[in-house]
Amino acid sequence: MKKEKILFILLLFWGLTACQNQENKKDKEMNPFFTEYKTNFNVAPFDKIKVEHYLPAFEKGIEEHNAEIEAITNNTAEADFDNTIKAIEYSGSLITKVGHVFFNMRSSNTNDELQEASKAIIPLLSRHSDEIKLNAKLFEKVKAVYAKKESLNLNIEQTKLLEETYKSFKRGGADLDDSKKEELKTINEKLSNLGLVFSDNVLAETNKYKLVIDNEKDLDGLPESVKQAAIVTGNETGDSGKWVFTVQKPSMIPFLTYAKNRELRKELLMAYTTRGNHDDSLDNKKVISEIINLRIKKAKLLGYKNYADFVLEETMAKNAENVYKLMNEVWSAALPNAKKEAAELQKIVDREGGKFNLEAWDWWFYAEQLRKEKYDLDEELLRPYFKLENVREGAFMVANKIYGISFKEINNVPKYNNDIQSFEVLNNDGSHIGILFMDFFPRESKQSGAWMSEFEAQHIKDGKNISPIITTNFNFTKPTSDKPALLSYEEVTTLFHEFGHALHGLLSECTYPSLSGTNVPTDFVELPSQIMENWAGEPEVLKIYAKHYKTGEAIPDDLIQKLEKSKYFNLGFTTVEYMSAAYLDMDLHTLTEEKDTFDVNSFEKESMSRINLIPEIIVRYRIPYFSHITGGYAAGYYSYLWSEVLDADGFDAFKETGIFNSETGAKFRKYILSKGGTEDAMSLYVKFRGKEPNTKPLLKRKGFMK
């Protein structure tokens, strides 16, 4: 080969390589995660983020995190709080930055490409997390600091961070030998994959079903507003001109409540309660049985009798015995009430010549008839007073009166969906607190239910306060062509509930991100949300926000009185339905032995039989779609009840001083909302309330105790 030709080939190769390097450099520069966002309030530039950006960003984040960990372990200086504990806390910032967007999009705005990308990303993150927690050299550094904690003169928050860091390594398997560490890595990776499959299956099952009605006779009993909403759904699903109902609750519950067609009520409820249970590609029975077996194996590997013991060690409850004790106390009061309610409903069936026994798909329908009969209260009479925007403003008003904060709607920040509303949250002196997103309506790209999350956690870094960016997510009834979104009373309380979570994230005043906001024990995290629900139904509050969407007139006194008189109505059902799922969760996670042939449906049947669940009530979440137990509430679904004890007792403090008492509000903000997980949860509650709680206020509020 001639010298000139060789030179030409080398030059060509160099040129192509240079072009490739330039392209790679350009790609990196284009990845929004690799630079500062440069947006108002540092909100993620959602319009610029593409699915293909996530994996490279996570990979780079892992690379940077590994380098940071190596610097900590190779530091020859004596291990101390700053060079070890604090350094670990602030490491991995790029992973956190990307993760905030990635996981929120998976829940709120997913698509096929993102779900496919997750199959590579989730296991990658699981492996990386294990590599950190199982790093022997790093744990030695942490242990060295922990051993001398008494002599370090740390403040309360620093002490808590040290303790939590040490425990996270211990609970993450850092003390295991090498072979067991490898076994734990395998278990964790499998669990992360299975959790991904489970949630994707539930979403697919939820989106797959639709009840299409083209005969108007089948709509007999339904209010006009429900019919209109079904037409809107039909237009969205490609069934133009037909009435479509889905297993999303804003669509399903009104149908179950008003539709006279019993067979269609049955079909719709069965579609909801059999999700993930059809022995097909979306079936979750095998998935959850593998998850339960792996959790048993993991718990034993880490030295615990069962997975519940592992989880509850970090909660207010501390152990399964205390959880069952509380549940049994409330269950013994709730079940007789549910039986009385069922008997009352059966009387209506018999009186109308129904000639059938009350079934689960009948409960909502006949309960609504009983409500009208007993209290002359029709849920549909309330809806016109619960325009979404008014309810939202009602929640804002309560927060303003109690905590002195305000909410200003803004349109100068990026959004990931046009439905989203955004607000700047301000102190009474006008200073910035944070950003609140509110995402109200269902769509196929969004998980069902309601939840709060964050795009940025409040914390302090390098002396600068990083303000929170909080998101609340709902699946409310959509507006129609001639009506705004009008909420049911249950949806009203849901809005107040998630708003309470948002306040917990927004009003955080913590130094370290892992201790800020809602980073508290699972059975404490529901206190700010559940206590907020109390204001929704207070007559004084209703008069302010519940205004007729057409006339603007405040809700009349007679409707408020009917609502007040009916406050104990159907509480046997709602309590039993919820608690049956809490029992099911605890029964699953107190198993001590793996099962080769784990029959999910048989297990569920036996669990419900032990607590004597009446046949007229189906457990709120059946195992194949019980997303709470794969999404952070494993052995933790009881937490709503535990926190309900706290919130009933805590709201009494407001009622004793006035529901808008700013001094009581200031104490709640100081000791509950601002402290995050910086102190022991019960200690914080006692500082607010002056005493430990008991169950009497809760039992009285439910009408189970006079």
C-alpha cells in the first residue's frame, strides 16, 4: 500500500473519530441533566428531557458517585462527621437530580419507551445502591465515627443523621460476609425488577378495561353529570357518542352508586377487583408470590424473623405485635358496625322485592339510597358546591389562616403536562418557600390513585437553602363541555389529604436532604395529610369555599347540617374495607417460611376468614393489584390507621383552641411540619400536643364510642 494512501486512510479515520467525538460531546451538552437547568425556580426543563437522556445521565451519575465514595474511603485523615457522614449525605447528587424526574415521570407521565428504558435503569440503580451499602471500607469509616458519637458534640440533627447513616449500612447488609453480600445483591436486583413488572401490569390492566354502553336504558339511575363525564371518556377512548366507564375510581364509584343495572355494576366491580388475576401476560399472582418469598429470604439473611420485623424496626409501631394490637382494637369496634350497616341495606333490598342477598357490587348503590332515606342527603346535591378550583382555594385558605402562607399561581415554569397547575408558595413576609404542582386528572400515562412526591427536597447545601419543588397527583372527575370539574365529598377530602402531604414537604426546615420533609417513619408520614382532612368538613370552612359553581352562593346551612348528621354514616364499611387490606398486608409480611407453591388467592381467602370479613365487603386492595405493598408500604399499610390515631388526637388540640388558632398552627408547623425526620417521631408529637395520643378520639370520631 502506498504511503499516500495510508496517510489518507489515517486522516479519514482521524476525521471520523473527531466528528464522532464532537457528536458525543454535542449529545452530552444536549442532555439537560448535565447542566444547570437555568429555569425559573430551578424546575426541570420537561420539554427538553427525552427518554434517551435518562440512562446516560444515570450512568454518569453513578460514575461521579463512585468517585466521591472512593475519595471518602481513601481519605487518610481520621474519619469524622464532616469527611464521612456529611460527605456521604451530599454524594450522588446527579443520581438524585435525574431520579427525581425519572420516578415522577414513571408515575405521572409514562409511556412505552420509558417503561422499556426502566428495565435497564431500575436494576442498574439497585446494583449501584448495593455497591455503596455493602462497601466494607466505607462502612468501617462510618463505624469509626459512630463509635465516638458521644464525644463529637453533634447537634440533634447531626446526631440523627449519624444514627440513620449507620443503621442504613447495617440494614443494608454491610456486616454480612462476602457470599451473603452477593446473595443480597441478587435478591435486591430481583425485587427491583419484579416491582417494576408489578406496577406496569397494574397500570396496563387499569387502562385495558372499559365498559362501553350504547343503550341509554343501561344508564338508568345515573345523574346527568355522570352521563356527561362518560361521554367525555368515550370521546377520549375512541368510542365517540357512547358512554364509557373505566375502573378509575372517579368513573367507577358514581356508576356503582347510581346505576340501577345490577349486572353492569357487578361487571364493573369485578373488572376492578380482578386486575392482575386473569392468568395471562399481565397476571401478578406469580410476581407477588416471588416478591414475598424474596422478602422472607432477605429478612432472614439480615437476621430478622420476617420482613415485617425488618420494616417495623424503623417505625413508631416498632413491631408487628403493636400493629396487630391497634388493628384488633379498632376492628372489634368497626366490624359490628359494618354488620349493622349490611343488615340495613339488606332490608332495603328485601323491601324493594330484590330477592337476592346483598353483594359487594350492591353496597354503594343501596348505601346511597339509605343516605337519602336517613339524612335526605344526595351526594349529587353536594357536587355543585365542590368546584375543583374552589376546593383548592379552600385548602389554600386554611393553610393561610393557620400557617400564614400564601399560594400564587404562576405560568413561568416548565410543566410535563398541560393539565398541571403550578404555584409559588410564599411566607407572610413575601419570602419564597417553594413550588407546588397540582396534577388533577386521570390519563393513560398516569398511575391511578392520589399521591404527593417531590422534584426537589428542601435542604441546605454549602450554606444555601435549597427550596422544595413539590407535586401532588390526583385522578379526579374531569370537566365536561358545559360543567367544570365538580368533586364528590370523598374527592374533596382527598385533595385536602394530599395537600397536607405537600405542606409537610414545603414547610420543611432541615439541613440534610435524607431527613427533610416527608422522610419520616411510614406511620408518622400520614399525620400531616390526615389531620388536614379535618378542616374540609368543618362548617366554618365549608361556608368559605363550598360555593355553587353557577350562582356563587355558599353551601346552605341545611346541607351542612345534613352532612354533619351523616358524618358517621357508612364508617363501618369504610373502616372495615380499609383495615381488611391492612391485615392482608401484615399477614403477608409476617410469613416466616418461603412457599414453593404460593397460592395468592387461597392465602387472601384464609386471611380474610381469620378476621371474619363479611362477604358483602371485598378487601379494598386484593393482592394482585395491591400497589402499596410494592411501592413503599410493605408491612406499612396499617400506617393510615396509626396516623389516624395521631390526627384525631392532634385535631382536638385545634378544636380546643379554635380551628384557625395561629399559635396552635405555629406549634404544629414547628414540631411536625418543619422537623422532617430530624428527631424521634413520638417525641415530636409530644412536643406539639403535650402528651402521647390514645385511641379514644379516633373511636369517638368514627362513632364507635359515645
